[in-house]
Amino acid sequence: MEMSNPVPTNDKSGKAATLTSISRLRNTIDFDGQVDPLEWGSDTLDFVSHWPSYSNKPNTRTRFSMAYDEKYLYFSAICYDDPGQIQGSYFERDKWGLSMEQIAILLDTYKDQENGLLFVVSPTGFRIDVSVSNDGQGELSVDLSWNSYWEAKVTRNGEGWMMEARIPFSSLRFQLTVPSASFRNT
């Protein structure tokens, strides 16, 4: 997987963000929740913390990758953490809490910085999918009842936990006029 050179951009908060191109998969991914660098490649994205303070450096190391093929958008993470400290409860789908560890990706599929689709995976493998409108402002802007078909698999080891997720393009709403896919790392 190749990623282009990051291009500084600004999100609506005025904070600097990085825009990165997502490359087509070169290898087949054995979709098993174990992130293999031979399958994913060596390119990863750096994270910044979103909660409790935006844009701080995270207190644990995370390796995050994205790619696509003709059918799916893929993302993976290796979350390095003390296995005894990992917080991830079992909940019903879409029961969400900020006190648990999670990997989340918000897709701005209309490229309007107002509407998006949020996909979240916990260390126990439960999934949350949310539709966001009106820039997340107002009572009805976050729709937890929105459900889409997508998959995620999780594994744990002595260094933390790993996850792989894939979202069929047929499950996403997007405009066909957008010439390329990109990822803003905020």
C-alpha cells in the first residue's frame, strides 16, 4: 500500500489536519483480525487523540492503515497496550460509551464536511455504525439506528489488540463525481 505525501489542511475547528491518499491493495488480505504487514504493507498513519483533549499525542502507540479494492474499503489497527488494561465491554450493537477503547473511522463520503458515516470497533469486536448529519449539531444529527452491512474481526496478543474491518462500497453513500479517495487524519 502506498500513501501520498501528507498535505496540510484545516478542518472546521481550525486545527491542522493531514490529507492522505488511500491506495489500492496490492495483496490479498486474510481477513482474520490479525494485521499482517506482508498483507497490509508498511505504510501507516499517525494518530492524534480526540478524547478527552483534541489533537494531543495518544498515550499508547497505534498503527492504523487503510486500503481498498474493487469491492471494499479496508482499515486495520494494531493497538499496543497492556493486555490487562484493555477496556472493551460486550454490548448490544450500537450501544456506545467513551470509557472503552475503540477504533473509529468517520467517512465524509459526500466531501461536504457536514455529513458522514461513522464506524467503530471495540477490542471485544462489537461494532457501532452511525450516520451523522448537520456537522453533528442538534438533537437529531446522530442516528444510531442507521445500520449498514460491514465486517470487523479482532484478536488479542501479549502486546495489545488488533482489528481488521471491511466496508463494502455498496454499503456507503457517496457521490460518483469525486475523482479520488482520500483520508484526513485528524
